[in-house]
Amino acid sequence: DRWDKQDADVVCRQLGYPEAVSALGLASFGQGSGSILLDDVKCSGSESRLQSCVYDSHTSDCSHSEDAGVICQTLRLVNGTCPHSGRVEIFYNGQWGTVCDDQWGLHDAKVVCRQLGLGSASAYMTSAYYGAGTGPVWLSRVGCSGSESKLESCSHGTWGAKTCSHEEDAGVVCTGRCGVCTSQVTRKKRELFSSPLQN
């Protein structure tokens, strides 16, 4: 009851993630078993633990068909020309890092866009197209089939790629509602590859 994004943010931070993408109800991940411990949870969003929020411990009016869930943020797009584009950054081991463009392609970009709820991908970008990131380069040699629900499920090298620099950071353009952004990317790519040949 009353489960919302502020409550979900507290759960995700308690689990070591920066924030929640969404708060889910009605046993979206299946019904639990055993005792129901909390009802009518109301967090301000600044708490470090769910137990610090206001809640009702009298749960007799609840059933497991109302179990709450969260989706925590583990992926984001940074420095794009619109909200549906940018450098791909992944949250791992308590820190944001980037993805190397080795073997980066449209199947990989499609998984990123799907995971972020931004439709499919219209383009994949390489060579730090959206600028060089900072921190670790977490993933390299990503090889998605395109059907995976999250980037971490794709084949990839070991976490913490040592053979890549931020000059190889990968990016994506998702379909979403990003027509202007996509046309800007198309124009820039055309400019990059249409310079006159040198004699």
C-alpha cells in the first residue's frame, strides 16, 4: 500500500545502487511467502534504510498478492544530445564506469535501449562519440544476441577492462521519441565520413 518511487529509492540505496528506476506493486516479481512485515511504508527519500521510514507493522489487511518490488538503476546514458542518446555507463561494485567499444554493435545497443525502457536502438556509437568518461572501463568485448533483457547478461570480458581507454567509450541512440537527436547524429556521422579525399 502507498508504495512509490521514494520508497524504492531507499531500498536501492540500501542495496548499494544509486537510485530506483521504478517502484512496482501487486507482486510483479511473484508472490513471497512467510510473514509480511511492513505496510503503508512512507519514506521521505533521504533515509539510508527502509526500516528508518515511517511504516505500519499491523499488516493483517495485506496479502502476498500486494508484495512490493523495485527495479534499481544499473545503467544510464550520459552526455547525449537528447535523453535517448549518450555514452553508456554501467554501475558495478559501487561505482559508475563505461563500456569499451571493442566489438560494440547494434545488437548490444538494442539491449541497452530495452533495459532503459527506451524502445530499440537506431544507432551505436564508438570512439567516445559522446565524450570520454571517467572512472573504470567496466566492460569490453560485449557480445549480445539482441534478445537479452540487460547488458550484464550478454557475453563480455572480465569486469574492469584493462585493454581499453576512455577514448573507446561506447554509446547508443535509442528510438524513443528522439527524432531530432537521431537526425543530428546522422548529420554528424555524414560530416565525419564525407571529408574530401587527400591527394
